Amino acid sequence: MADSRQWATTLAYPSPEAMCFGQAVHPVVCGHAVAIGDGEVLPEVNFTLPPIRIQEHNLPEVRQLFQDMATRILQRAVNLGQEALVLEFEQLYELTRDPDWGALITADLRRVMEEFHQRYGLRTALRVTVADIREQERPPRMRTGRQWEQMVEAFRRCAAAGAHILSIESTGGKELYDQALMLGDVEAILYALGVLACRDMEFLWGNIVEIAREHGCIPGGDTDCCHANTAMQLAHQGLLPKVLAAVIRLLGGVRSLVACEMGATGPLKDCGYENPILKAIAGVPISMEGKSSACAHSSPLGNIAAAVCDLWSNESVQHVRLLGGFAPEVFAEVLIYDCRLMNTALREGTALCLRDLFRRSDRSLDPQAWVMDLPILHRTAQLIVEETLRTGPDAETDYRRTLAVARYACTALREALGQGELSLSEQEQRWLQRIEEALEGVPSSSETLRAQVEPNYPGVFLPAEYGLTP
């Protein structure tokens, strides 16, 4: 296993004003000398297959499609004068279940990237995101069993095949969280995120960091996609209170930070909207997504998400033909122009102005955008660190951090509402009050909370798979 967890007890940035896009305290260099967070924002293009079944008999076709997508993206970059970028190979379940398949495509992509580097001098790096296939079994086995073994082997094979950056969208606690979210059960949501998810992150990222070190690649980071982004999408569709999704958004920062404390160095992965919290604490470079990821999903965070990004991503786009070419190359162009604007602002000394325009254009229109504003994110980071220092790290620290952040999220929303900076419907205000009241009664001990939560969700999760006693 990797080194023991290094609990965060300091902030990399003394204030939110010190943070900006394109600049990280601890830049990362990988691939063909691609520097991330070292003074410019780079595109990170995420591309995926059109609707197609992946089977052994058509694997050559699948491999060719990935090579075609990469070739088109890189050629578009060359045509537009882009000197460096990151490609993300986000594996579908089939490509993780059979680690050989994912490794073959990883090697194929590296060959295409090497050809463009040799021919045009284009500097590239490859992120491989392994799918968390553990969730396909319910209740999932998070540390044992076939899916766990396949997933770990997928990391090993892809690292050996040439991945520069390793990432995952892990799903620890999702089995409890999904049910709790639909019931609006604040206590169970806290337990899923503050205990189960954090425990899984510590175990999982210990393994990922060890594999990355063995193969000389970068342990990138995780995302709270399965919790916070699920809530965001349901709230955006009117199926869930926006204030609940906003609170959960900040909670995701606690569990995602565990990857950094276990050795992840960034660049953190794009759909982790909680990434600025981690950047404030650990100083790592981050990938973010917003308006240019509308090909994958809608969100209320189109501009504000760019405020402190180091990579700017489109999330994921299918290989379908548009008038301007195939979608992956088209969205590569969109990202290149987005980054060109940010990098011009950095060179001309107007980056902080552009950063604040990104913030102000979104923050008052939705509570989920409000909690993404830099002062809120930085204060959240500060609370996480303070909670660690208050009693010293122990078995309850992750839970205490989560509880402290949940209470602060409500306070921030309440203050914005009272000051007229944020407008909430009567229904949203009632939900905010409901969340506040639930948090007042939450026990300070995670074991006490477990005793309250577990009887309501019998057999939903396997305690031993999270290192808990049955």
C-alpha cells in the first residue's frame, strides 16, 4: 500500500483573492512536457463512442474509432495553433471489466499522440479514467470480489500501457446515498458521504497511488460525480431541492480531499466541481467543466466553474457528425478558444478581472452557483483544515469535517438570502429550514449516527467492505 494518509492541516492559498485560473501552487508536468497549473490553462478533451455495443468481435472497430477521434482532435489542435493539450480516455464499463481492452486502447491513443508530437511538436498528455464497476453489484463489494480485482487490474494495465494520469469517479457510499437522496434523508446522506465515501476513498486511493508510483505515472484525482453531480442534475430538472444539492456540493469536497491526502497530485478530474476546495487546501492543479460541457449535461455553473481551473474540459462528447466536423474535434476547438481567452488575460494582467466576471455572471442565479463562489469555497477549505487541527486526526475526523461543512453551507445560503444576494422560492426556503433543523439534531459521533441510520436501510451496504464492524 501507499504511504499512510497525510492529513491536511494548512491552506495552500491564504485567501480566495490569491486563487486564479491557470496558476497552481504545485504544478504538474507529464506527458510530452505538458505543464499543468504553471501559468496557462490547457484544454482537456474528453471523447467517447457513438451508440455501439462493445464486444470481442467488434473490438477492432472500437479501437479504430478511438484512434480516429484522437487523430481528429489533435489535427484540429494543430490547425488552430494549439501547442499543448490533454486527452482523457474515460473508460466505459466494458473497457474496465476486460482490462486488456482498456489497455489496448490506451496504447493506441499513445501511439497517435506520439505521431503528432514527432510530426508537429504537439505536446500532449493522456488521462485514463477507469470506471468504478463495483457499483454494478448491489450491495457492492468495495474491497473484495471480482469487480474490485478487475478494476485494480485495469489501473495496472493502463498504467503499463502508457497512461500519464490515472483517475476515477469512485462510488463509495452511493448505495446508501441514492436511496437517502430520494427521501431527502439528511442524516443518511451525511453518513454516506462523511463515513462510507471517505473510508472508501482512503482504501481505494492507497491502491491507486501505489500503482501510479510503480509505473511512473501521475495519480490525478477523483470526483464526487456520483453524489454531488447526481444531486445537481436532479435539482436542475426540478426533481430535488436546489438548496439540498448546494449543500451536498460542498460536502463532496471532504470526501474528494482524501485522494490528495493519500497522495493524488492532480490534475484533479473535470466533473469534480468541488475541486477548487481541494486546490485551496493542497495547491494542486485542477480540471473543471462548465458551459463547454453542455454537450454532456446542462448545469447552473457554466462560467463560475472556470474561475480557478488549470485544465478546461468538455466533460464528454460522442463521436457523432456535426456540420463543423465530428463532435470531439468541434468541442476541442471550443475549448481551445475558451483557453485562449483565459491565457490572454493571464498574459495581459487582466486575469483577476476575468475570473471575477466568471464568478459574478452565475453566482446569484442559483444556490448551487452561490456555493461555488470563491469566498464560499475558500471558507469551506478553511473549515476542513480547522476541524482537523481542532482535535487532531482520528477515526471521526472525516465525519466531523462533513458535519461542519454541511452547517456552514446552510449558514452561507441563509446569509445570502438575508442580504438579498440570493433569491429562493418559498419551497426552497422551507427545505433550507428543514436541512438546518435536521443538522441541529445530528449526533457528534458517527457510530451514534450509524445506529440511527442503518435500521432504516437494512442490507443496503456491507459494513465490512468499508472496514467497519458488522
